[in-house]
Amino acid sequence: MLKPDVEDAGMLLFQKLKIHNSEFIRLDEKLSIEGNVISGLCESRRKCFCWICTKSKVAPKHGHTIPRLELCAAVTAVELAEAVSDALEFALQEIKFYSDSKVVLGYIQNRVRRFSVYVDNRVARILKNASSEQWFYVRTDQGTRQISARSLKNSTWLQGPSFLRQKEVESFDFVEDPETDASEMYAMKCTVMLTHSLGTERFQRFSQWSSLVKAIMNLKLFVRHSVTQCEKVVSVQDYLNAERFVIKQVQQESFSEDISCFQDKKPLPRNSSILSLNPFLDKDGLLKVGGRLNRADLDKSEMHPWILPQKHHVSTLIVRHFHNIVKHQGRNRTEGAVRSGDYWIIGSKRLIASVIHSCVKCRKLRGKELHQIMSELPKDRVIPSSPFTSVGVDVFGPWQVIERQTRGGLANSKRWGVLYTCLASRAIHIEIEEEMTTSAFINATRRFMAIRGKSSEFR
């Protein structure tokens, strides 16, 4: 039986928890909420303890070690604490967990070593709703593990263990467990550097050079309108600025080391792919081809074109663009158009040949003519025989012929020709018929057979 003041506090908590006819269950592994009791101050201002509930599980016969069973009990304690906290209508100021397993406490306090998947999942479940500062160590002989369910009356289950009234917490050393990985993890300090670039990987979403430039131009106009609230007026200079912006992004990604050398006033490395082009940086920070044409009567963009890498999506878009401008002509015309458009692509011949090879229209225009394979010749064409034994017949015409001359003029009429061909020797015989009728054809055939002899087969 509980003391009167403790009993009043206990009954109050039981009413809050709405627990009636509770059954005492032996707790084998863990305690929760100050052990398995709730502590507070009663009317006499003394610290009292009230038992709430317990929970236990049957351990499997095999497949689990003692540290793993202790860890599962710790998970059960956390779940039981969550259930009690949700059932109460008032907030708890503090929740403490006690365990007599130094291995489990070492799991919970760990910050360096690695765990196996089984241990790591359960430690994560414990730390999800309970911090490591809420876990304390208690010796096995001070807990309630050895108390059976039959001796609950006047036991520490109802009055609370004696160590709960102690202010000082016993210190202990962690025990190493073979399931932890010997390798240690350390926090590394990393520095994040912000780069002021758009990123050319977004350019791969475009299949046309003009679409890419227009998209960048519209984006710049939108930003300018949002900042300055000026009117959206599209000009040729906006298109050229967007074009230079795309070229600059590609060069900063592909020739970053070379640009850094120019900015630091250092010579280019010997393995640079643009060393032979005598490149330089213009006022806009763009790489251009050098040379000896400064005194030529040419535009500066033609004398010093922009340098682009070969294996880049933007270079492919530019080659396709100028290939369409020259109406799908050959490699030389396309390369000349690219050079005239102020672009110098490294290894442009190979890239242009690849683009032309993959161009559907060019494959259709430059494709080889197909020749239909004829069927086997019939037997009459390949076996020698007398002339006109097997005959092929056809009619051609008509032709206008002058039949007679009258007082009013000439009388014209139509004539057709009947062609008889020997299938074996390819000899021909022609008869004239006056009209396209059956009787006229029969008469022509009779004349043919009267001259050439009878035929065994007509085709």
C-alpha cells in the first residue's frame, strides 16, 4: 500500500492517465520516466514517487546477443515514455532513462565510431525522441530487475528505487563492443566557394543556337526590367551581348586555367590546347585568336575570332546554325561560314564532319541511289527456239496520216502500230491497224502469222 500523500498523488495521476484495473507486469530490461515511476511533490512538499506502467518482451531463443537485447529494451523504454507522455494531459518537465548496460550507454553516447546496420537503426530510433543526456547508469542490484511480479506489494516497484532519491549520479566507463567498427570518424571542415557563373550544363536543353541566345537575352532583359523598371525594348545590341555572355561562360568553363594565367600575367602552360593560336584576352574578358593580321583591311572580329572548345554543346549548336545558313553544303562551306561568323573552334573539321554525318537532311541529299533487283527471267526468254515461237505483243500510237486529198483539203486519219517481239531472239515485226478494235487486231495478227508462221505462245 502507498502512503496517504503518495496515494493521493498516485490516484491523481491514475485519473489523469485513465488507468483502471491495471495489471502489474515485470520489467526485465529498462525503466522509463524516473525508472518506471513518475516523481513529483505532494501536498506535504515531499518528493514522492508513483508507479505508472511497465512493459516487457520475450527474447528470442537465438540470433541475438546480450548487448543487442539490452539495446532493444532501451528502444522499448523510449516507446513506453512516448506513450505515457501522449496520454498525460499535462507536460512533463523531465524524463530520465536508466540502464545497467554500459554497452548500450556507450552506443547512445557514441559520436566517433561506426555501428552495424542493426545497432545504428536502433540507436537512431532512441536519439530521435531522447537525447543522450537523459540516459543514466544504475547498478544491477539497485534496479528492479530481480523483483518478481508476486512480490510487488511494499517493493521498490511501488515506492521507487532508492537511487532515485540520490542527487549525485554514479560515473562509469564505457565498455567496448565488438560490433562497433574500429575506424573513427572525424568532422572535417570544408570551405564553400561561390562562383559567379550560370553554368553551361543548362545550355544542353537547347537544340538551336538562336534559341539559346534569345533565351539568355530575354533573361537579361527580365532582370534589367525588374531592377530598373525600364521599358522592355529589344535591340540588336542586346542580342550581341547575350551571345558574348554565352561565349564567356563556355570559355570560363573550358579554358579556366588559361584565363587565370592571363589574369595573373603568367605564360600559358606548354600543354595548353590554344598555345599555338597566340591567344589574348580582350576588354570583355573573352579569349580571341591572335595573329599577324592587325594591319589588314578586315573587321576585328574576322581578324581575331572567339576561341571555342571542340567537345562542347555550344560548339555543336554553332556548327549546326551555320550549316543551316549555307543550305546544307559541304564541310568547306560550313567551316568558312563558322570562321566568317567570328568563331574559331578547336578541331573544327572533325566536329563539322560529325555534324554533317548526323544531319538527317544531308544524309537524304547525299544518299546513294537504290537499284531495284529484277525478278528471274521467264523460261521462254532463256531457252533457244525458232524465231517468233514465243511472241510478246504491244500496241503503240496513234499517228496522224493523210488518207486522201479532197477539194476542201486533206483527209487525215489515225493509224496504230502492233509490235510483235520474239522472246528468244528479240526480233521484231510491226503491223499497221486502222482502229483500236478487236477485229482490227485479229486481222493484224493473221497477217503476222501468214508471214512469220504460227506462234505457240503470246505474252
